[in-house]
Amino acid sequence: MEREGARIPGALFALARASRGAMRFVIIGGGPAGSQAATDAARLGVEVTLVEQDLVGGAANLRDCVPSKAMIATGGAMVDLDRMGRMGLGELHATLDLAVLERRIAAITEHLTTSTTAILRSQGVELVYGRGRLLDPHTVEIAEAGHDTRTVHADAVLLSTGSRPRVPPWAVPDGDRVLVTRDAYPPKTLPEHLVVVGSGVTGVELVHLFVSLGSSVTLVVSRQQVLPGKDPEAAAVLEDEFLNRGVQLLKGARAVELERSSEQVVVSCHDGRRVAGSHVLLAVGSVPNSEDLGLERAGVQISASGHVPINHHCQTNIPHIYAAGDLSGKLPLSSVATMQGRKIAEHVVIGHTAAHRHLNYDKAPSAIFTEPEIADVGLAEADAFAMGRKIRVTKVPFSANARALISEDTRGFVKIISDPATGVVLGGTVVGRHASELVAVLGVAVTAGLRVGDLVDSMPVHPALAEVLAEAAD
């Protein structure tokens, strides 16, 4: 127990051991937030019951994030064959076997589910497969598959039931030609011409994925740039890459109607433009799974969008009832959900102390797994200008970086935003190969309040892509 708890800060672990008693913590939803909260709370001595209606791991591991990234990795490997040709390896080709890809995705998700389940059971978590809902603020009804419904008293409750793809009122997904995101990992057949509706993070990842696998792709963009809300220079790099790879960008086009025949799907836009494809994929956001949780009975407030509002400790308006992950309406990132789960476990056991710091969502890194990758953290340039804050912006391209030249991939740049008076790193954007890894350095800098000089003095390895971080800081 001591060794398992060592990953929890020492002060918190000592406080928890001194204060723990017969406390029952019931968690509804076994995704990143729920499984992390269950593991950490059990390590701190709490009696934990985790109720999951499907498989432990949540949508991120089972239906969305991990399966999509597995497919992106496959597409990336196919694209890399062209890059390898430029490196002197001759003409190389690959063919896609959807059956093999499906088995690979299933093996990955099964491994992750099995590993997470084993960790939970090793800590003494009661894992129940079924549905849970609140009957009152302290009573949870559990309908376990193959068993009688029972009720459990809960000293604390975590709601972490995730979300599902949003379906616009003008579309009816059929899993065949009209798809939502979860139908794409992997699809039944590789679309000949895929029309993607939605140019946010999921939409652009899907465009990259399918064009890499060999589909023709049209992206319906409701605004004048892909990735609205992201750095315009980063979006421009991605748009250029899409155009170079034959993607059709239909900008300023808001989809309003969909017609399906036996052989094609036609998407109509508000301005009269129409685009036809063999398949259409809807990537227009998500909807929280807040139905049938007994929120009204327990007095838990719910927003008009169906999310459950929380404070900086992830508490709802009922202090001992917490919400996390997509349900909470905060950043829809599994990394954020995992950290929410960790903080909730600490708060459940010992409450707020000097050792317990609440989450700062403004400092959470995010990444987009297109090619090139796009990642950012902290204060954005546009937001700083909007609030009238003085900043210093430095930008260095990868085109002069030795490792990028060696790898035959010089696309993208590093942009660092700092305070001109103190040199403290406030934020940054990385566009390029392995941006999702490189942004971690900027994330540490933003979280720890490091100065640009600290990045310069870190002496990155040569040759390495990380050298561009130091150059931008310099």
C-alpha cells in the first residue's frame, strides 16, 4: 500500500492515512476521470464502488481518441513511404487491409481496458458493470447486469459519464454512408469520396486520416479557416497541407441538409452550394451523457446544454457530488479528465488543504494529430491582444533545424509567447512533427512559471527538434 501510494504527494498521503475512515465513494462512469479517481481514492483508503455500463476506459480509449490515433498512425506510415523515397530508399508502396486494422484497434483497446481493470481490482475497487443513478443526494441505485437492482449509501459521488457525438437535426446517421465519428474507427469500407462536415479538431483529424488512407476528401468549413479559435498561422499551415494533398475546402459553408441515395450522399449548404460524396461523416461536436442520472432527484444543477457545472474543486452545487470529464463542460480532453479524477480523489479524502491545488484549465496542453501535428498551451496570441495584454511573440520555423532536415520534414514552426517585462513563458504553439511531444516542454514552462532564459539554458540535444524551442526562447 505504501509503495502504491507513493505516486500521490507525500503530504496528501500522510493526511489521508491519518483522516480516513469508513467512507464510501461511488463513481458512475469508468472513463479517464472515473478510473483515475477510483484508483487514487482506493489507494488513500476509501471504500470505492465504480459503476460502468460498458467497458472500463471510457470513450477516449474505446471509441474515440485511441482508435482514431491508431488509424492516424496507420495512415501516417503510408504517407511516410513517400518521405522515405526522398531519403534514398526507392519507390515504396503499401495497401490497406481494413480487417487487419480493425483487429489491431481491437487489440489495443482490449489491452488498455484489461490493464486499467487490473489496476482497479488490485487496489480493492468494487467494479460493477451496469447503470447507476442518484435517488437522493446520498443514495445511488445500481442496476447490475444479471443481478437485482440495489441501493448504496454514498458519502461522496462522482459523475463521469462522458459524452456522445452530436447529430444535427437535418441528418440521420445509418452507420453505412451517413456516419458519426465513432463509425469511422474503422469504417466498414474505405470511402471513395468522403465529405466531412465540421472543421474543428475532430474534423481535421478525420480529413488527415482518410486522405492518408487513400480517400478523396471534401471538408465543409462553416467559417473562413479550419480550426476556428486556434492560432491562424497554425491553421494556415494545415490548410496548405490539405490543399497539397488534394483535399477540397468548402469555406464559409454551413451544412443544412443531407440527401442520401443508394450510391451517394449530397450535402446542401445555406448558400445553395452542394457537394456529393460516397459517404458523409458528421464531426459537429458532442453531447454530454447527463440523462437518467437522477440529477433532479439529488438537486444537482444542470446547464441548458446538458452539462453539469462545477467549481474549481470539481464540485457541483451539492458539495459532496462531483462531476468530471466531458460531462463537466470543461476542456474535453482525456488528460484533463484524468487530472480531474486525481484532484477529486484528494478532495474527497482530505478536502481543501495547502497541499491540494485546484486545476488551472488555462494551462492544459492540447494537441491535434494531423500531419503536421498542432499543439498549444497557455495564453494564445489572439486572446492576449483581445484583452490588451502586452506580450512578446517569437516564432522560429523548423526549416533550418538539422533534425527536421534529416527527417525530410521541415513543415511548421515554434511560437513562444512571453511577458516582455519578466520573460516568463505565458504560452506557445508548436506546428510540426512530434508537436504533441514537444509541447510538453512549453507546458512545464507555463505551469512552473519558467522564463524564456530557462529554456535557453536547458541545452537541448543536438540534433533534435527541441532545439527550435530553445531558439524561439532565445
